[in-house]
Amino acid sequence: MIDRRAELGLWVGRLEIILIERGVLNEDGELASNVGPQFPKDVEEALDGFIENPVELVGLLKVCRDARDGRPLSPAVLMAAHLMTKEILLALQEALAAGR
């Protein structure tokens, strides 16, 4: 059986690194002060259709961190965060590989 919490723990770390490199998060893993209600254009293009704005991303990161840290989450929330994080991480990694 898949350990969704363990995978989310790995994925949220990778996701944070990419988002810090893209200027979306600061070094503390919080939304960067220069990010307003919209993502930078390259991130917006990569995440098109997955997540609409930085506030939604912060919510997803919070759920992922809660899962990683062993906080209680409903199975539905855990599964949704697992799926969303996987898709977002893949989209950002594909954009990086394509040089976007």
C-alpha cells in the first residue's frame, strides 16, 4: 500500500525547492513578499489548470506539511493533496526541463 504521508513529505520538499528557485516562496517556505494575487508568468503557465493563485498553493502546502508532520487529516483530504501535489510537481518539473 502506498504511504501517502511519506510521499507527500518528499514531494513537498521538492515542491518548496522549485518554488523558492522560482521566487514564489521565500527561504522560510512562506509566500514571497513580491508575489501578489497572481503567480509569476512562468509559474502561472506551468500550473495552468491545476491551481489558480498563490493563496490556493499556500493552502495545499499547509495540508502537505501537516501530512508530513503526522497531523490528523481525513483520508479524502490526504488523497486529494497527494494527487494535486503529484500533478503540480510534475507540471513544474516538465516546465523546468523545457526551459520555461
